Amino acid sequence: MYRKFMKSWRQYLRSWYMFFFSLPTPLPEWALAGNDYFMLDYLYRTGDGRPLLADEHMEAYKYTFQHNGLTAPLNWYRANLAGRQKGSTIVVENGGRAPECPDLVNQYMRKFLTHHSL
């Protein structure tokens, strides 16, 4: 993965956060948690400044990270960037509820898994 980014300096400079978050120190955790998780607000915005998440969803993330910490998700990120993470993670969000159309969801998952190596 690292070699892909090194091929393009422009992409390398745009990906500064990947290397920052992979630091094996508490510095990324402190930076993300500082100023009421301002960096999360910043990272979850489009290029023109519009939020990617609704306010109540962002507050839910902040609440969760405030109570559970950021080390576990950052360790997953660090392992993935270093190539130590085996396979891929698929996250399907639905507020903890069962999908409304489980057969359709399963159909799409099977199609995806058929065409992608995990």
C-alpha cells in the first residue's frame, strides 16, 4: 500500500493523515480528542466544507470515543496500513436493527464477495 502512495507525490501529500494516525504514540489520540474532537469534525467534511454526517451522528461518535477511547480504532488503522491486518472489514450500518430486506442484503453481499477477495 505504501508504494502506491509513493508513486505520486501529490497523493502522498494529501495522505499525510494516514502517516500521522499510524504513529505508535498517544499523539494521534490526543490530537483527535482535543478541542471536543474538532479534528473529527474537520475530517468528516466534504472539500467545500459540508458535513458528511448529521450532527446527531457526529455527536454519537464523539460520545462513544469519549467513553471508549480512540486507541482500538486507531490500532486497527495502524495494523491495516502496515499490512498486518488480514482480510477486509465490511461495516453495514443500520442503527443496530435488522435489515428491512435481509434477502436483498444477502444477495448483494454474496455478489460483492464473489467478485472481491477478502
